Amino acid sequence: MEKNCRYTVHEFKMGDVEDPDLFAAFPIHEWQQTEFGKWCMKHGEDMAYHVGVDKFGFTVTIDGEFDNKYGTLLALKKT
């Protein structure tokens, strides 16, 4: 049985906003409509986004679990 690995598939920065989850929704949706975003949503499991604080605002990271064969393809697609 292949073990799934968690990969970061997209990351973006936002300024200092009052509600980062609300302001992150549109860029996340736009990314999901790209060819790469659709591929990740189709082949990834447990896709999630995380909002972190940085010096100038927030960093939003999208990650998910991919089995080994899709993880290899993911690494090739990101290059």
C-alpha cells in the first residue's frame, strides 16, 4: 500500500487585512480554476489552506495529500 505524502501546491501573500479568510477566498478560487489547480483538486486528498502571519500581513498556503505516483507528477509539474 502506497503512503500519501503532503505537498504544498500554492502559496501567496496578502497585506494586513481585517479578515484574512475572507480576502483569501477569491485568490484561492482563481487558483482552483487554473490547469494546475484543477489537477491538484482532482488528484489531491484532504486539500486545505492555512493562513500564517508574516512581517507585512499574511501568507496563505494550500496543501494536500498525494500518493507517490501523483507526488512525482506534482514535482515535475511544479518545475
